[in-house]
Amino acid sequence: MGIKSKFKNFFMLEDEYEYVEEEDTKDISPEEEQQAPANRKQNVVSLQSAKKSSKVILIEPRVYAEAQEVADHLVNRKAVIVNLQRIHRDQALRIVDFLSGTVYALGGDIQRVGHDIFLCTPDNVEVSGNISELINEHDFDDSRWN
């Protein structure tokens, strides 16, 4: 044994272990082979969807049945501004209740932004700021929401 070998052994520079790579040789059934590409596609995010601009939908329902249209937009991850100024008070209250449940189920938010006007947002839309200070409740002649 030469001095070089002794030096390597003393400082353990020479590996005593031999590393062997093992290949994963599982038996894969034809069904699993067909599912594998499908599983990989679930993890792929389209760049086109990341580039899409967000849309805000404006809706002025005339009857309670139109609240479903607002919920459909929220499910499609679009923000909706709902103007309830042209609907009867009892129908408007039902719509607000329905939309409150919808945004709660989707993890979104509903905010009043004006006289009988509400902003409903899904979980992918963040609303910052507060305009309620600018709204003077005494300026409105209709006190349905007070």
C-alpha cells in the first residue's frame, strides 16, 4: 500500500461502498398505462389560461330566477356586479341571500358597493379598499338595506 492510498484511507477519501442504481421495474397493467397520461395532464397548467384577462359581469336582474345566472358566472370564476334597483324589495332580499350562500360555498365574497348594488367575487378575485365611507346613507330616499 502506497503513501497515497494510506492518505486516502486516513481521510476516508476513498469510497468503501459501491453505489448501484436500481431501476424501477414494476409490472404495469395496460389500464394503468392508459391512466398515467391522464394523471400527468391534471398537473399541467395551460399558459393560455394564465394569460386570460379577468372579466367583470354586470347584471340587473328583474326576477329572482335570474340569480342562477349570477351564480353560474361565479362558478366560472368571474366577478359579478349585481344592480338590484329595478326589482321588488322581497325579491332583492332573496337574491342577496342566495348569492351570499353561493359565494360562501365558493369561498368568495359579497360586498355592497352602492345603493342596491353588490359586488360578488369568487375566491380567485381579491378586493381591496373600502368605499363605504363615501356612501352617505342619508342621501338615499329608499332605506330598504338599512
